Amino acid sequence: MSRQSASNVGKVHSQVPSAAAAAAAVAASSVLASNSSDLASLFECPVCFDYALPPIMQCQSGHIVCSNCRPKLQACPTCRGPLGNIRNLAMEKVASQVMFPCKYASTGCPITLPHTDKQEHEEGCEYRPYCCPCPGASCKWQGALEQVMPHLMQQHKSITTLQGEDIVFLATDINLPGAVDWVMMQSCFGQNFMLVLEKQEKYECNQLFYAIVQLIGTRKQAENFAYRLELNGHRRRLTWEATPRSIHDGVQLAINNSDCLVFDTNIAQLFADNGNLGINVTISTCCN
């Protein structure tokens, strides 16, 4: 019954659009020759002030609201009229001709793009706020890149920083039960790198260790460096070489893709000394 009603509403709307919807479409079309920011402003949601992108919902008077805010509303935020499940097809058609700015334009992103590409770009935009690079979800801090190191020094004072391009990252008590993280900073070449060793519980009580180096910087800056992780002991050697990840990508993405040094508990015990594991870390510059 509800599906039939929604279908009927859609048919009535598409055949006889409301006067306000038609007027909005005419207004949008009239400024197609204007700059993109003027045109995009017609799509501003009155609730969240983000852009109302297809599917664009409207009230019976034609006022639009974005699809994210629509489920939270009982009445139109503009006229207080009832809200149905009515799509503004005219504005959706106009939206396909508009170049929308990135949501991080205020922090410097110069990109404008079709609404169909907007979400994918914003998920990886270099201008989006940086999250705290420490593993785990306990710290919810976000901020600009230049604020990351002050945040770490003020809020995560237990993290040790070693100077130089060749250091030993010592993870103590690797036999601790459950999921455990070890974090250390390495400073060299005028940059700061975060070294992370993460132990995760896997199936059937199997534990896996993941070791990775992140640059406190952008993806483009990270491409200028390479790192090597090396385990040595008992006439054995295990090595991993890669380009450091930007903290914009985060540790979890590398772990999900196994794009890091991965070893299990048995391997860890081969290189451990009294429950402590030393990882040789070398940072080097590279030519692109």
C-alpha cells in the first residue's frame, strides 16, 4: 500500500510539478551562464547548509531539503508544511549540469566537480581534517596538518621520539594478552614519522602483528620517502620495504590490505628476546 502511494506521488509530481518547483528550475536555468558558486548556492539545504544532491526531496510547496536531513524532519523547515516523499526532478536535472565545490573549499581545496564525483573526491581530499594518527578509536581529535604534532606532544606525551634515519623500535612485553598497540615517533630529514606495531586477535586464538610507518604529512610528501623494517636474530632475518603511508590514509587501511610487515606469534617469538621485540627502522629519501 505504501509503495503504491509513493509511486502515485512520483507520477503526479513528474507530470504536474508544483509552481515553486518549476520556478526554482527556471531560476536555476537562468543562471547556468553565471559562475558555479552562484548556481550551486541554489542547492543549499536549509537544515545542514550542505548541498542537496540527487535524490533531492521537496515539500508540497517545492522547498528542497537534502536526503540526509529528510528522515529527521516532520515538517518543511522553510514553510512548516507537510513533507511527503516527493522528489524535485527539475532540480535534479539541473544538478547534473552544475560543478559543485568540494566541502573542504574553506580549508583550501580548489576543486569543483560534478555531484556524481563529489563523495569519492571528498573521502580522499588532501584538505579534509586530519584525524589523530594514534591507533585505536579512543582519541577523536581532528585538525589541520600543522596541528598534528602539537596535539601528539600535548595529549600523547607517553610516545617516545627518536632522532635519526636508523633507529631500533623496541616493543616491550609482546606476550601481553589481547589486542595491543606500540607507538614510537622517528624524526629525520626534517619530517616526523610514526611507527606502529599492532597486535590483533584473529580466529582460533591466533594472533597477528602488523608493523607500519606513517608520515605526519600529505600523500605527495610521503612519496619522497621509503622505509625498511627488519627483524634480526638467531641467524634469521625478516625484511619489509615500502613507501610510508600518509596519516591521511591511517593505519587500518594498510592493515586491511596487508600493506605492511605482517607476522604471527610464532615468527615474533623467533626474533623476541625475553618478551621484547626490536625492529630496525630505516628511513631514506627516494627520487621520483
